[in-house]
Amino acid sequence: MTAQELLAHFAVYGRFYEKSIAGVPEQLRDRLEIAPRAWALSDVIVREPDLLVIMMNPGASRPLEALWDGSTAQGFVSAQPDRTQYQIMELLLAVQARGLRWQHARVLNLSDLRTPKSALFIEKLRHYAADGSHSLFSAARREECQALLQHQRTPVLCGWGLSAHFAPLAQQALAAVAGHPLLGLTADGVLYRHPLPQRFDLQQKWLADMVAQVVKNFS
């Protein structure tokens, strides 16, 4: 589907914020919601999603409105999706076509840092090694993490990529989601293939493989 067709089905909302990490001002995002366009945002942000997705970091997705000024619902604003989020929309529609009523995905990340370029993101991870508060899975945010992951029946799709640089955060995330049904493509049980590989044929293969996993485990 085209982006326009996908956005006819789904609305995208993010909670963006600004914070100093190790004394450096940063722009971050802690949650993203992908849900049917007809649903009220106030309902979306409190319901348990059909699918939790954990990826590397927020990437190129950006707010379409000003950052939270106190007037929006719990800080959420409309967001411009990136190509990876369109891939998650495609997955939701594909499993709907096979009889599953998965309509709502909540996207979390190993890190909230909004850094689209992987090399810069890896550099920041090194620089902020002493301050893990940019990660939902850090000890500093344990209560927040537990609240988001309290329903262990909710499946978790792991898709943070194959870089060994992410292994420490990936292991923290896997410990946090212990007990949830896990989805994703992995060779070692720690690093999971990203939903949007660079090659189009691999993007299509990821989607087909994930649809098969979902149908096998949840139909």
C-alpha cells in the first residue's frame, strides 16, 4: 500500500519530550501509538495494544504539532510516521486479512534518543554510558517500564537490529519482557532483525515471515 492508503486506515501519535542526558540537551520520544484513525486518542493511550513493538530508537519520526504544552492528551501529539512505522501498519493489515483483530500497535524503543543516523546513535550511546535514563529499560525507569509491560499476554515484536552495539540494551529489554510471547527474527536470541532492511526484497521477506509467525502462534 502507499503511505496515503495506510494513513487512511491509521493515525499515529507520539509523546515527544526534551531532557538533558549527562548534561547535554536532547530531543526524545518515549512512546508511539499506531491505531485506527476513527479511534479517539484518549482511548488509544490507555488501552492495552494488540501488539507491542520494541525497536532501536525513534529515528526520523517527528511531531506534527508543538511539543507538549499542557493542552494535549498526556503529552501525545500527531506524528509523522517513518518508513518503518508504515511496515508495522502493513503487518497489522496483513494479519487482519487472516482473521486476527490486531488493530493497535504501541512502539517502544531501546533508547528514546531521536537520532536517525545509526553511527551517531551508537556514538551517543557510548557518550551517555553513565546516564541510562534515555532508555525505558534502565533501572532509573523501572516503574514506568513495569506499568507498560504489566499485561504478559500482549505479544512483543522485537526489531532493534543486528548491531552488537545494541546487545546490552537488548538484554535489558528481553529481561523486562520475560513472560510475554515474543515475535521477531533472530539467530542468537538477543539481536532481532529490523523490520525495514535496506533492500526491498528483504523488507517483503520480513513482512511475510512475521505474518507467518503471527498466524502460527495466534490464530
